[in-house]
Amino acid sequence: MYTQERTAMANLVVGGPVAVNSYDNAIVAALIENRPVMLVHAFNGGYLRPAELKEASHDKGVKLATALDSATKDAEGHLWYITPGGFFGQRPLYFIESAAGQVPPPPAGVVGAGAGGAGVGRGDDGAPKPQRRRVTVHQEAPKSAADTVQVGLPDKVGDKWRGKNGAPEDTQLWVVTVTPWGGITFVPITHPDAILGFKDHAVTADSEVRLTYNWGGDFTGTVINTFYPRLPNEWNVPYHHVFT
């Protein structure tokens, strides 16, 4: 584990059951400060990015990329927000939102609606928040072949990627579980026995993100998937040394 202090916060419990110590400021920044981070996989160092970066795309998924090309970087396709979305019991819930293709809020003084007619949310400072596309899971995942994910606004994704109970966010809320070695694992509340994984359990370049049953196994492997939040300026920081 890291030994140096990197933030002023110590023993900050986020998402439980493991305490986030002050050695990993990227987790703190992602979950508390709502700063965009890269989600880097523990197994091969690839990062998550939407398959389609444009704001008009709502029916495409997520893939694992191993090279950060300039087009992805310019579009902020390598960055994600882990946005608070309420509670499930005493467990905080989060949205996984892409920084790519976000719709800016309307100009000041415009009483309007967000994309699709939904009201524009506002932050704690009262400023309108941008409309960001969220990672959404299929209602029947991971049972069917349609167990991929979609990155889109709540009212723009396919019917089977919307909540069964009339709340579109049902299929977009995640429990973020912090691992003992400073990574995070995503569990959708609609499928608590599943985790964010990859098609055919293959953690390779361009692997398609899907839900997969949590059968147990090694956190560094392809069954339990651990991602390390990395701030953009920490992209070159080695992460695999936490296993030594």
C-alpha cells in the first residue's frame, strides 16, 4: 500500500465496507469532490471509454481501450464522473457519467428544460449542471444476450434500458464498492448479484462492457473487476505496485 499522505482526509468511508484512507486521492476526488477521473482496469491498464463520443449517441455502449488517442482525449472520452444519486438503505448510490458529449446548461436567465424536456438539475452552488450521458444497464441483464450497457440520457436510451418502476434512474444507479487495495467495483442496484464486467470475461483491447455474474475470484482478474480511478494528471502513475 501507499505510505505517504496525499490528502488531508483520513479513513473516509465511501460506499463501504472498506475505509478509503488518505493514500488515494483519486477515489476521494471521484466520490466526494465529483471530479472527472479515468477508470483504469487493474488487469491490463486499459481505460473505459464510451463506444461513441458524440452527445447525440444514446444507444451505444462502453469499451476498454488500451491507447489514449488524441480524438478521445480531445472529446474527454477517457473521463468519467461518479455522481451521487441517493441512497439504498445506508449505502450511497452513484451514476457513472461520461464527460464526453455532455450537453452544456442553457444560458443564465433561460427558464428551460434539459434534454428531452427534463428540468435542468442544479448543483449546491445553484449553477445549472450539464446533462451528462449515464451508463445504463439492461433490465434483463445478465440473463439475456442484451446484457450490454448503453451510454445515454435517461429519456434517450432504449426501452429495456429504462427502469421498470417508472423511474428511469433505476437502471442507472450503482453501488460503488471500494476494494482493500484502492480500487473500485461497480454493482448495479437492479442486479445485485452482478458486476460491471466484460463480454466473454476478456479484458483485452476493445472489450465490450457488459454485466456479468459475480462468481468470485481474484480482484485483479476477469471475474471480479477492479478499476482504479485516476485523475488526468495521474495517468502515468503506476497503479499495479499496490499488489506488491
